Amino acid sequence: MQLSTLLQSIEILESYMPLDDLEVDFISNDSRQIHASSLYIAIEGAHVDGHSFLNDVYKKGGRAAIVETIDKSLPLAQYRVANSRRSWSSLSATYFGHPTEDMFVYGITATNGKTTIAYMLEEILQAAGKNTGLIGTVKIRTGKETTAASMTTPESFELQGYLAEMKKAQIDTVTMEVSSLALEQDRSADVAFDVVSFNNFSREHIDQHGSLEVYWNSKAKLMTEADPATATILNVSDEKIRELKDKTSGQELTYSTNSREGDLYPENIDLSGNNPKFTLVVSRDIYLKGKKPIVIPAQRIPIELSTPGVHTIANAMACCAMALCQGIKAEAVQQGLKNFRGLERRFELIYDGPFKVIDDHFANMDNIETSLKSLSGLHYKKLHMVYAIRGNRGVTVNRENIQTLAKWLPKLNMDEIIVTETKGEVTAKDFVFPEEKEVFFEEIAKTPLTVTFPETMDEVLEYALKQTEPGDIIFLAGTQGMDMGGRKLLEKLSEKDPDHREEIMATVQDRICG
């Protein structure tokens, strides 16, 4: 696309050596990827200022850059803007032809459960016959093509590229997880969301954002800066999210999980078996004016789920609210929720033999509370926790995670924690920093637990298996650092029992994240 055409989508405050005849085929903030037909985006980041690489861009043959500060020492076309990141989003959407204008797009944000809700919602949409695409923490599916995700919400150019692939593949509905960092950095600013939901909020990513206030404001942007035609869905059972009631910029709809406060709420909750049941109540007729006007009639829908836990009902309520905003029928909602059987690495039982192996994301306080509450209700002899210190999330999250674990220790039959910092298992964005490791040991020293800290992941898993006896549970606890843990542990089990290898490996056979 011609640079002159691209630049029409943004406000240029000042130009230096303008070059309007450039045919652009790539837009990036990574100077290492720039070539003669690229447009470089210079971003002043928290740790690195992209303007310092303008000379590298020039040396690599780059001819044009979007900047916030012009460097007149370089014979490089530069276009000054107020916000490079926001401009990157607009330029990317323009380059790919604004693909989301022709699809129905869901945006999901929450501290916990974004991925589970995205997959649960997909089951409903597929039950309704929709051709779906997915962008999220675990994977990106653009039709027949599926790739592992490197971050929850990709950078602007990559994001719009995936959406363009979906449009080409005749995808009609997209389910998208929207992270707080993506919202703060305007990566999704030019996605035409039809429905956005904010499902829960708690402390997380504090060190990445700088403060809890910035984290909250970033999350809230999905609601407060929504298009007037967008359905904005709030979980008013969350005390913090309730503050946004009547303050969103879209067509507001509320749901609750433990009262009759919302437009939608659950009744007759039954958690007595493995298949939770409840009645979804739509308390009033709801009128929505989106790309296509929708009327959600007041109604009562009996719901049965296939995954246990009170958190499953909360996730299902979010999915019901979202799906009804697209005009999905009650029968598809019921069938989709029944079809959903859980998500990889979300309290997932991956081995059920003489002992059990449960694999869990174990990301933050609320997530850990839910997982440990579930663990405390299981029958077992001894718990062997293999814990991955959370990398590049700061000392606050790592401190709170261990404090939360400490609170539950009286209800868990464990006397040791097996720890890894997952060297060699993660990329730079998830490396464990010295201060994160230090705060882990500082907090764990306040507990009665013995700490075993093998050097490698293989040694960690070997040690855990040696300690385990029939009737025990191995609990793999950690985010990205533990993604490969489950597969590696089952590989070790199958080496000891090669005749049953296929059966042992079945639960991780089709995994994306590990």
C-alpha cells in the first residue's frame, strides 16, 4: 500500500523529508525486521526508546518512520505524531482493510478466566453454526490454520493481519481475549468490537503497569472507550467492576453470579454433582442497536455444565450474556455449555493412575484461591506441589502468590514445595528476575514447608516422581514456565511403562501451549 494512503488514517503533526511514493509492505516497531519497503514505528517504551534505533533503521535501508520526536541528523522520512502506538493501530487496520468491520467480534477482559471464557463461548457459537476464529493466550486460529500464541493480544500489525486472514477464510465471528497491556498500549484500538465483557478484577500485573490504578484504568478502557453501538457487559457481582455501572460508553448490559442484581442472573444453582446446574434468568427485554438490531427477550433457560466448580457458573454467566447479544438461541447456548469440557492447564487432570497429576495455570491470588479451594476438597494421601516462580511479573504478584498458598497450607496435606525458575523453558518475556526469585524465598521461608530447588525442569519432575506414592497427587503449578511440565512428566511416566504410552500421553496429545 502507498505510504501516502496509509498516512491519511492518522494525524501528522510535522513531516521531515516526506516520502509519499513509498510502497509499504510491513509496519513494525522492531528495527531488526525493517527493510526498504517497511514503515518503522518509533515507540518510547518503559525500558527502551525506539527513537534510539532510527540510525539502525536507516542503515538497514529503511526509508520512513513514524516518530514522536524528529531526528534531523538522519536523511530519513519522519512523520511526527502525538502517540506512536495509537498511530500504529490505525495504520495497521488501514493496511489490512479494517477486517473487523465485516465480522462479529467479541472482546473479553478479566484478571482471571479470559481463556476459559473464550473457549466456552466458542462452543456456544459453534453449536449455533457460526464459523469462528480465536485470538488468545493459548492459540490463534484463523480458520484451518492454528498457531501457538506468544502473547494474549498480539501487537497491532500482527493482530490486524490475523483478523484479515480470518476474513479471507470467511470467518463470521471472532472471539478475542484483550489483555490489560494491549489496552494500555492501544493494540486493539481499531478493532470494531460488537460485544465486550469485563468479568472480574483483582491484583495482577502491578509491576508491569506501575500501579493498581493504571492496571484498572487499562482494563476499564474496553468499557469506557467502547463504540456507542457496542454491547458492554459488566459482572456487577464484582465489587470493583460495579463501579463502571452506568459509566460505559456502549450499550450497557449487566449480569450477576450470586444475586438478582443484574439484567441476567442465575437461580436454582446445584453444585452437588460433577455437572453443575442452574437456571439462567433474563430479567427484562433487552434491545441492542449494533450492526444488526437484536432483541433479547425476558426468559428462563435451564443450564447444565460438564465442568465442576462454582467458578464455572461465573464463566458460563459471562458467556450467556455475550452470546445472547449476538442473537444466539437458547438451544445453542444450552448445547454449547454442555459441550464444553474444560481447558488445558486450568486445573486439568492429565493423569489418573495409581496417583493423580493435576496441571494448573496458578497465575495470581484469585486464580490460586480457586485452585487450592478445589484441591482442598479432593481425597488424597499427600500433595507434591511443583511450583514455577512467575517470571517478569514483578515482586508484588510473586509475593502475593506465596502468601495465598501459605493461607491454604492448613487445608493441604503437603510439607514440601518443589521449585523451579524454568531456565531454558521460557523466552525472555517470562524470565525470572533475581528480585522475583528473592521474594519467593523470602515469603516461603515464613511457612513450614521444606524447599527443594533442583537445577533443571527434568530434575524437578524426576524428583517429584520419586517422592510420589499411590494415592498421592502431583500438582504442577505455574504459568508459562510450567507449560511444558505436563508433557515432560507424562513422557517420563511413559518411558517407565512403554506398553501404555498412548494411553498415558492422550491428555496432552493435542496441546497447543505445551
